[in-house]
Amino acid sequence: MIKAILYTKNKDLVGFEISGHAGFANIGEDIVCAAVSILATTTVNSLEVQLNHPPSYEVDEKVGYLKCCLPHDLTGDDYNKAQVILKTLEIGILSIEQEYQDYIKVIQRRWKQC
């Protein structure tokens, strides 16, 4: 099962952490893993391209792990852009969870340290 944690601070999204494999189908044929991977990767790439201060991230493809956090000093236009990008991830990943709840669990967690 994929575990997706969306980190929030004052109702805004400040990062996410995704781990695991869906187990919906064989590796290379798993549409749930593929959908989540595309969303997460596109989110990180979009944040890097759109923001003057890119996010920090960790990735381990072997175990299916990606963690991404916004810079703590992000403000103004960059912050607003980041919210749009992260909200798009949230909408997409919640839609996948709604359709494939046996294969993905989305958790919203208050940010402590990202």
C-alpha cells in the first residue's frame, strides 16, 4: 500500500512524503503506482521550475520513497505559486485514494519538521 502524508501548517500545504508500493498489479504494470509517481514527480519538478527558492527533497526509487518540503522562508508570490502546485497534488492524490482506497492511504499531518 502507498502511504501519502500531506504536511500542513496553518491550513496551507508545506510538503509531502510518499512511500511504498500500491500492489495493484505487477511492477511496471501498476497504474496506481504510476499515477502517484507522476503526480509526485511533476509536483517536485513544478516547484523547482516555478519558485526562486526550490524545495528540498529526498528520493529512493528502490523502496518507492519521495519526501518534498518547501523552504521555511518562502513568502509572497513564490508561496502562492507553491500552494497552487501543492493543492493540485492534493486534489490528484485524494482522487486516486477515492477510487483505489485499498491501495493508497492519504494522511494529512500538521507540520513539525519537514
